[in-house]
Amino acid sequence: MECPSLNEVASLSSDRLLKVLKELRMHPVRKSELVVKIGERLIAGSAMGADKWNILEQVAIAAMDVLYFDLASRCIAMLAAKFGGSARRVLRLKGMLCEAQGDYAAAEPFYKSILEKNPTDRQVKWRQVAILKAQGRFDEAIKELEAQMKITQMAEEGYIELMNLHLNSKHPDYDKALTNCEELILQNPTSYCWLMLCAEILCTGKPTSTNFLLARKYYCESILQNDGPNNMRSFWGLWNVCKNLRACGASTTENADLMKWAEERILSTYEKMDCPQKEYAALLFKDEVKK
């Protein structure tokens, strides 16, 4: 979708601006500065139309994102005047504003109030996980998220978050992170990103020849799904894991051939793109030949 620049907002009609905000709500596009700029103009001109309440919520969240707390508070106040201070959407936004300001303790009562009426509210449960994560309490966040996934449907997003929590905790659990990533592959077998990430987790967690061999398979499958220039990370990963297999004495003719093939593909891709990385890659591969 095409969005206007910040400088163009002042010259566009209210109808056009309303359409832009609606498109941004319908698509997972994060353009908080633009939403705030449009929101300020529409609110000032009382030109929000039939979508007024959705727009106020949208602008409030965007304002928190860019630390414009005064605007966020004004939007929440207008929503509270319409729906009441105890309405779910108002309580959730109040909690999110406290989070954005770094006052996590103040956010909790708002979320607990919502959960008293609806204990399975997924959005609010996610906010509680976000608070634990922001405080560095990864183990608690993992337990909370695992409990949520037993009672609500949040398959893909839940596994993604769990994987990241396991990888970023004080004591990373690569085995569990790998399990989460493999669950994502089961849901989307053709995703080259998840295949590549599985390979990287295997190489990082336990750098053994067994894991290197499995990682090599994942890298190859990732390249099979996408052998374009936007998957160079997998080509580099394949080359590096082949090099590691050679270093630990597990190299074969097949491994040497794959390493050479990855090297040639990396160089040819950089040559076509005419980017400076080709010189670095050429020097690196040249040094490897001498070893």
C-alpha cells in the first residue's frame, strides 16, 4: 500500500486521510509517526467521521509508540467519555499507556480488572507477558505464555514469542527454542525463514558434528525454498556449517561440493548486485583455500 509522506498530510483532504488510517488498520503496517500526524489534524478539525472511536484508539496506540503521551491521554479520555472509564478498550489502553511510560506496576490493576470479567482475554494476557519481558523476567514470561497457549488459540504468534523468550533469557534454552521453531515449520513448511532459523539455533546451541549435519539439511531446504538474493543468510550459513564440519573432521566429498557451490553462488550473486560485499567474500574464500 502507498502511504503519504509526513509533509503531504497537510495538503490532503480529510476523506483521503481517513482512507489512509483505515488501510493502516487493515494491514499490519507500523507507521506510528504518520498515524499521529494524521490523527492530530483530524482530531483538531473534528473530522473523524463514523470511524471516530476506532481512529482514537489507533492514534492513542501510535502516540504511545512515539512517546507522545499527551496525545495518547487525550484520545483515551475521549474514549472514556463515550464508553466509560471501566470499558475494556479503555482499561486496556490505560494499561498500555502506563507500560509505555515505564510504570509496569500501575498497568497491572487495569489488566487484572479486565481479566476478572474475561480470564481468557488474549490481548490482555499478551500485555502481561510483555510486562514480564520488559522487566527481564523471561522465565516467568515463558511460564505465563505456555499457560496461555493451553487455553487460547495463538499457535504461530505464540511459538514465535516462546522461541524468542527461550533464546533471549539469561540462560538460553536452545533445545526448547528449536522445538518451537520446528512447530513453526510444521505450520508453514515452505517458510525459508523458519528453516534457516532452525539451522542457526542448531549451530549456536550445541556446535557438534551431529547438529552441524542437521543444520546443513535445514540450510539446504531453506535455499530450496528461496535461492534468491534476499536469502543470502542461508547461503552464508551453508558455507559456514560446511566449514565447521570440515574443521571437526566430519567432511566428505558431498560436504566439500556443497561448500564450493555455496561459495560460487555467494560470489555470483554479489557480482550481479555489484555491491562491496563481493570483495570481502572473495578475500575470505581465498584465505580458506590456503588452509
